[in-house]
Amino acid sequence: MGTNYRRVLLKLSGEALMGNMGYGIDPEVVKGIAQEVGEVVATGVQLAIVVGGGNIFRGVKAASAGMDRATADYIGMIATVMNAMTLQDSLERTGVQTRVQTAIAMQELAEPYIRRRAIRHLEKGRVVIFGAGSGNPFFTTDTTAALRAAEIDAEVIFKATKVDGIYDADPHVYPDAKRFTSLTYAHVLAKDLRVMDSTAIALCKENNIPILVFDLTVRGNIHRAVMGESIGTLVGGSCEIS
Ligand code: UDP
């Protein structure tokens, strides 16, 4: 069976690397993600990753405690580079070739972000990990994911989360809540469903990039998503409930 996609952008939040810890990085969780990414890349699909930093530092939170927002955001972006390098290390140890590209130049440890170069790496089967977000304060790594997906011409964004999709009500509060199999961008924006921030959704809408929201904690889900199995919720189609 062939894969459903040629080029995918995977958005991993910082929290995805944290596992059940309250802060930082759980090496076992990262190892599991690296193994799964390795399996996916072995199918021939091209994979780029945008990684968040919320497990280490969040600009908005520090700003609300009194810090200058732009400064706090730059620290947040540096946090994403820590995650990017951790992921790189883990991927390379499982035999996957990678390159980290950062939106803030740190040439001693990673390549600077160069769009055409990133695409070339992908064509050669390397996983490209984008660190330092967009390089701009006041943005998020979700928006970065939408931006990079458009730039590298990815067919889809995989938004890996801890829930198995988007529901019509909070499934923890309402046990009979229904999961959407697909949703329009307009619905996500209008209902403020918080899949990604609105800037990210708007960018995906404008560029017709679908977003597949699925549960990363279920082993094998990235592979299932790549194979086009019906998991999670696809934002970008019509509104359908399962
Ligand atoms: N950030 C930023 N510009 C960007 C991307 C990220 O300033 O383009 C900063 C921002 O402070 C953010 C932090 O980096 O809080 C970590 O990123 P994010 O919160 O998106 O990570 P995630 O929620 O995915 O773990």
C-alpha cells in the first residue's frame, strides 16, 4: 500500500516531548517519537518537523509575569532550538538523517533557515527540523508550521496532540460528545475550537493546507496518518461527524 502523502509537515508541541513530566524533556518519549518518525520516513514520505517550546518556556506566560514580551518570545524561540536538537540527536541515533534549520542564526549548531535548501534536504530523504519558530516574536510555532508548510509546499500539516481529534463538546465533561472526522476552517475559526491559533488556521485556509489533528500518544498513529487511515479530525474539508 502506498502512502497518501508525498510531503508532510509534522507539528510537535514542546509538551509532546515532555510526556507526563511537568517540565522539560522525557528521553523515552522522544525516543518513541524518533522511532515512529523513522518508520514513516522509511516509507519514502518526505517529512519536515516544526517543534514547539512550551515544555521549557512560553513567551506569553513570562510576559504576563512582567517580562518584556519580545524578549520573552526570543527566549521561547531558543527553547524550541533545544527541543529541535534533542529530536535530532534521537532521530540520528535511530539511523534517520536529519538537518536542523533555525530561523535565528546559530550557525555553530544548526543551518540557518534557507527554503530551497530545506526542500533539497527533503528530496534527499532527510528529515528537516525547523527550530526557533518563525524568528519573530508575537508568533507561535503553530503559525510557523502553517508558514513553513506553505513555503515548502507540504500537502498537509499533522498536528500531533494528546487527544484523538476535535469534538463537538468537551469529551471529558460530556461522555456522548461526538468527534468530527472533518471540519471546515471557517467552522474552527467561528467556534474558536483552539486546534491551532487563529493566525495559523487563517494561513492554512488561505493556502489550502489541510490540518490533520490526531493523538500522538497512540503508537503508530503518525504512520496511520501517512497511510491515509481515517484517524483524528481533518480540518479543511466539509463538516462531518463520526
Ligand atoms: N515563539 C515566538 N515566535 C515564533 C514561535 C515561537 O516568539 O515564531 C516563542 C513564543 O514565546 C512561544 C515559544 O516560542 O511561547 C514556544 O513556542 P510555542 O508556545 O508555540 O510552543 P508549543 O506550544 O508548540 O510547545
